[in-house]
Amino acid sequence: MPEAKLYETAGQLNLQLTTDDVRSGMHSPAPNRHPPFTYRTDVDPRLWFVFGRTYGQITQVDAHLFRDTTTIRFTSPVSFSKGGMP
């Protein structure tokens, strides 16, 4: 998007350009924010999404394997709840 269009759109949304320190965090419930609402264009948001992830737990299991489909059942160490909320 051309920079001029970006600033025009931000102005229509009553956003103010800021150079304050970058903050990030998570609160539940989300805190109420009050004007002035700000934006910035000098931060690469990919840094918040690109990182190494580790899934699962390593364990040893004895299992009989067959030429046809083999099914191994075990209790999941991860508990799940409805709606994706704990």
C-alpha cells in the first residue's frame, strides 16, 4: 500500500502515529483502552510469529506391528476442553 494511502486510512480511523516503545502482552480479559489510539509502521510483526516450536512428549512404547494397518492407542497427556478455552 502506498505510504500516503496508509496515512490517509489511519487518519480516517482517528489513529495517531507513535514512536513510543513497542509493547506486547496478553491479558484476560483484555483491558479497556482509551484514546488516543496509535499505530506505527516501523515494526516487523513477523518477529512475533516466527520461532521454534516443540510439540509432544517422547516416550518408548512396545507395540506389535503387522503388515496391514497397525493401530496404537494410548491416553493423551494433553487435556482438551470445549470451545478451545481452558
